[in-house]
Amino acid sequence: MDFISEKIANYLLQNSEKEPEILSRLNKETHQKILQPRMLSGHIQGRFLSLISKIKSPTQILEIGTYTGYGTICLAEGLAHNGKIFTIDKNEELVNIQNKYFEESGNRDKIVQLTGNAIEVLIDLHETFDLIFIDADKENYIKYFEIVSKKLNPNAIIISDNVLWSGKVIKKSNCDKETETLKMYNYILSKDERFKTIILPLRDGLSISRLI
């Protein structure tokens, strides 16, 4: 589902920060060679992630769901001088394309790639984070939140992708498991008194939750 018209989408592109050349090439290669290219963050969402990271200037970022690394590169743009981004993905076949663009990004030394089941990796990860981006399998969003909410530094931010799930979250019944999980996830975030949360209709829906 498109939440805005094509004309408005084009207007946003024309009047927002331009997509960096390296990300334009990554975007193109992902669409040419990789299955499900819609999973890539893309121009506007990528610039939004970059902006939030630059405002926050985090020392430690966690990304759950690397895919081809577009969002990783965007988030890494705002890292503090000695900062690190830990990014998790289970698909080993994507490591080559990730590495290709991580090397070109100028932030290769700030990116820590972790491959495997995200829940298992998270349990063994003993870092704490200033900014977390959740963009992986939707059925585990609640479990991811339960784990990462215990790994946050003061005033940390959690950004969650796909929380509107093509508009399916407003369906009353006959929802698939992913949709039901996202509906519950959004409800849990809205009621958790540790966080202030807002959902933005950006792309497929982004929620931003700030630890208070």
C-alpha cells in the first residue's frame, strides 16, 4: 500500500536531501540482483535514519536486519567519532554485497557484522545502545523488543520499521500471524510507560520510541 500519492512521493524526493551516490548504486544493485528489493530502506527513509542518527550522535547503534546494508550505511553516518554499529542478519549470502558497500562508505571500521539467528545473537550480545533499528522478521518483533529494551543507555531511541504493514494493521479480523504480531507490538509500545512512542506514516510505517 502507498500511503501517499506518486506525485507527493516525487515531490518529497525533489525537495529532500539527495540520495548519496553510493546509496543510489546500492539501491540499483539490490533491485537488479537481490530478492525482495522492497526490503531496502530507500531514499527518504534512509535520509530520515541518517538525520536521526546525526541528531543523536550515538556511540553504539544496533540494527536488527541488515539486508544489503543500505540502512546500516545511513545510520553509520551519524555515529560519534569512536562509535560502532552492530548489525545482525541471518542471510550469509548477502555478506558480499554488504561488504562491497561498507568498504566504500568510509565507515567500514565502525560496522560490526553479526550473522545468525537474531534472538540468539542478541542474547549473547552484552553491549548497550543509544539507538536501535528493528527491521527484521515481523513475527519476532515483540521478542526483539523484550530483549533490546534491557540493553538501552539513558534516553535511547528505538526505531521500528514496517509497523503499518501495508495498512493491514487496521484490519479487524482474519489477519495473518505477522499482522497480528505487529498490531500487538504497536499496542505494547504505546502502553509501555518507559517509552514515549510515535508512529509516522513514512514508507511502510516507522515508530520512534524514546526511553524516558
